[in-house]
Amino acid sequence: MKLAPLTYVRPRSLADAIACLAEHDGEAKLLSGGQSLMPLLALRLAAARVLVDLAGVPGLDRIEATPAHLQIGARVRWHDIETNRLLKTAHPLLVAAVAHVAHYQIRNRGTVGGSLAHADSAAELPAVAVACDGVVVVEGPRGERRIPANAFFHGPLTTDLASDEVITALHLPPWPAGRRFVFEEFARRRGDFALAGVIAHYDAVSDRFRNARVAGFGIADKPVRLTEIETALEGQPLAPEAVERACRAAEHTVAGFDDLQADARYRKALFVTLLRRGLERTLLEKSP
Amino acid sequence: MTRPAISFVVNGAPVELEVDDRTTLGEALRDKLHLTGTHLACEHGVCGACTVIVNGMAVRSCLTLAVQAEGAEIVTVEGLASERGLSPLQAAFRRHHAVQCGFCTPGILTTMHALLTHEPDADEARIRDVLSGNLCRCTGYNSIVEAVLDARESYRQAKQ
């Protein structure tokens, strides 16, 4: 459980960090909170000759939350999101999701950018980004790129990020007041990665489902948007029948997968149960 | 990799030491500073035994490099008691027999000390939620929760 020998550098600017990545051409890795990278290095599942710590790069730890604009800096920690007053109303789904991320001590160091770059298929933040049309903002030698979340995640621990690019922020579209959401996940132990998880949100307009969005995590090789379930909900009256339609659609569209933790059938059953439970709970909410 | 010595403050005392870049904070505390109260067990961020307090925040010292702690203020389990004796949290652990084999205890003490310092009114649900980041293989969680609940009053008074 020891890291292989490496060199640690702490650049003072984003430009220096990018230059450092480019100079070491695939042999360098960015260090943000280190809560996913350090275990990988300790278990020798990942290797890096050079660790480029972003702690000295200014400006990456900002949360910008106005009614029209929501941007979370890459160095923002889970703890910062949990304790930010603006976010409780600016993006309640994000706040609810972060409460499920790992444990207290991890939440004190783990960061938004680190989670996006690590891209665990069962992680909460990548799924929120996919479910909410998030845009990952990255900076590299060729300038800035703004990558929609659904194109950013390629597969397990694999993203669109080039080896010389740095994630600087996650942009989320504004969250309308009164929007209802579901965040449900099942893990065997508190703080573990979920075996299956559901994110859904919709606007209750004239007692009907509008702008329905459904995404799943822990059920495929990356977080996935589930448009068939959205279609089953869209325009339906806010009633248990719509929830059943959604669950039937989920039975068709969610495949799940097998690994050492759980088999595909179990993951699928969990997903449907969580979807039903979460949507039924939202039906009890009063319209504003 | 040789580098200029790093410096930080541990339990109120400034220290300077030379470490390889790959050395974790937990290793540096134990092997270089001989503060062996911090226990390294899983060394990949699962068990919580190595928890120390860095700039007021409970963190896993196995997931932090020593070089990242440059300039930080660190409190280990050795920093909790004073010349006058056990800290109120430690005393509560003794009263409630919240220790069995004791291996996980330093990490739980540092975690709960950080929690109650920030949230002296933490309720049982919050304490149990935070405690989920520390594994006790003897599974003596109930007495630990009782001890932490009991210690809250002294943190409330300290905050006033």
C-alpha cells in the first residue's frame, strides 16, 4: 500500500500546471483532493512519475450561484457544497447528492474536479452532471473547451479529458424554483459506492409531469440518461399510474451489469425499486 | 527525490522534516516524528484509523501526502490530552467503555473531536453518519456513540 516513487510539484498558475502536464506528456497526473487518486496510486492501479498539485493554483475554489448562472470550481470540496447557503436553493439536487459522497473525512478533501476526472460509473457528481445537462469546463494548451457531460464520460474511469488538460469548473443550468427531484441510491454500507442509483427531476405544471429527466448510475459503465423513462413520464398526470409507467419503461431499458458486488438482475431490481420509491415521494410534495 | 525540508505545526510545536515526495502524512507522523498514536491500517482511505486534523478538518492521513501539509496546523491523537489529563472526549470514552481493542480509537477520537468542535449540537443521527467513516472491527459502536453524545456539553461550553 505504498505509492511508487514520484515527484511532487505545486505550480502557482493554471498556465504552469498545463505546461507541466504537457512537458511530462502522459507521465504526470493532476492532484486535487487526492481522495480517489491516492488509493489508485497506493494500490498501484495507476502510476504517475509526476504529481501536479492544483492547491497552489488560484481561482479554482469558487462557487458562483446566481439565479441565472451556476458554476462550481474544480477545487471546490464536498464540504464546501454541503455548507454553502446559496446552493441549498440554487441547486438542491446537487446538495442532496453530495450528502451521499463517501465519508466525512473524505468530504473534507475530495473535490468536484477530482470526481469528474476520476469518472467512477457509480459516483454521484458525474451522474448529477449528466442528469442536469452539466458542462465540464476544461483548459489546455489549445485553450478552453466546454464539454457537455454526456460527451465527457466515455466509460469506466475514462473521460474526454486530454492528458494535458485541466478541469477548471462544472457549469450547471439554473434550477427553477419548485422543480421536484429524486436522488436515491443503494449501497451496502453508508458511504460506499452505490450498487445502483437514480436521479430524476421534473416540473409539476398543471398537475402533470413536465421536463422530466431521469438518469442512472452504478447500472452501466458510465452515468446514463434514460430517455425512455422520461418519455413514459412526460405529460402524464401526477399520479401513481405515471410512476408505474416509468417503472415498466425502466424494466425495458435498464440492463444493469455483473461484477463482484452484484449481478445485473439485482442492479436492475434495485434501480426500479429506487425509481418507484423516489417518484412516489415526490407525488406527496405540495405544488408551490 | 530530494527537496527542501517541509515544515508544519504538529500539536502546537513547529517541526521541519525531510521526506520523499511519495511519503504520506500518516507515514511521516509515525516514522519521522514517532507519533505512533496515528494508526495506519488499510492505507487506501476506507477504515479511518489514520484520521488526523489538518487546519481544523478531519482528514485521512493515508490519503494526504506529507508534502501537501506544508504550512498546515496538524492535531494528532497525542494532541488531544493536556497536562491536566484526558480531554473531555477522551474522558467520556473511558466513562462509557467506548474502547475494546483500541486500534480504531485514535481515528475516532480525532474525527469526533473535529466534529464536535464544529458542531457541538450534533445529534445521534449526525454522529452515526460521521462515524460511518471509521471502522471498528470489535463493533463497539453503541458505547462510542453514547460517549460522544455525553461529551457534547463540554464542547458547547468551550464554544461560548
